Amino acid sequence: MTAHKESHPNQPTGLKGQICDVVKAAGKPLITKKIAEHFPDRPFQTVNSATNALVQAGWLRDSAKRESTGGGGRDAIAYEFDPNPQPKKQKKSAKVVGFGERKLVGMIEDDSIVKIIEAWAEGKSKKQRVEKAYKLVVPLIGNSRSGIVTLADEQSRVAVKEGRAFALKL
């Protein structure tokens, strides 16, 4: 039952390897119910879980055939063995950064938080950036008119200093 293990170095072992052997030996697609019949000592849910894991790993694939389970529900997927599974593209997981209160305060003090926000903003729409900026700024300036006017004055001062402001002569 382990002949196929020689053809691929990452071949599943244990129950998963045995399921691969059963499907391969059948020579035709099998539904999970038929696969589980080969493992009467194992609970159906265990075989089902192992079969699903093999599908996720690419060792078994949907044959596009459906078979009735006899229970009156929807037809079951019939799986076939894939001797050359293609590696699945790994989803990039979100980068989790631990921001303890001290670290966050330090990032605000040394302005390194600005680089993180700039990286987040890259590729976002103007509307998305403005909505996020508002949520980030409110705790710093408050939600009052005077806080918002003070922020606008500061933006104007910085724009003049950097040469980005234009004076209108009326």
C-alpha cells in the first residue's frame, strides 16, 4: 500500500496515505462514504477530515463527477488521486505587530509610526486614506471645531514652510 510514496517525497503518511492508496487502487473516483468503508475501525468524521485535508493539499481532486449518497440530500463529490499535486499558493497572512502601550507611545514620539501609516496608505483610495486619517486624528485633536481649525492651521503652516502653499493675491 505504500508504492506511491516513492514517487513523491512529501507523500502523506498514516491515515492520509492509506486514503490515497485506496483512491488510487480503486481506479475510479470515490466519494468519502465509499472511502470510509475501507476504514471500518475509524469514525466517518475522521476519514472525512483526512479526505478534506488531502484535497486541500492537492493529493485528491474533485473529479467533476457526483454520486448520490442515498440520503436524499445533494450528491457527493467523487475524488480521484492526483499523482503530481501542484503546490498550493500560500495566502499571505496579515503581519501581526505587537504594539504594547510603551512601544506605541515611542513610535508616536519618534515619528516611526508615520512610516507604517504611509506603507498602509500605499495603494488605497483618497477616500479610504481620508476616512482612516480622520479616525486616527480625532483622539489627538478632539472632535471640536477649534481642534479641526487648529489642525488646518498647522497643515497650512507646514505647506508654506515646505513651499507647497500658494498665496492668493486679490
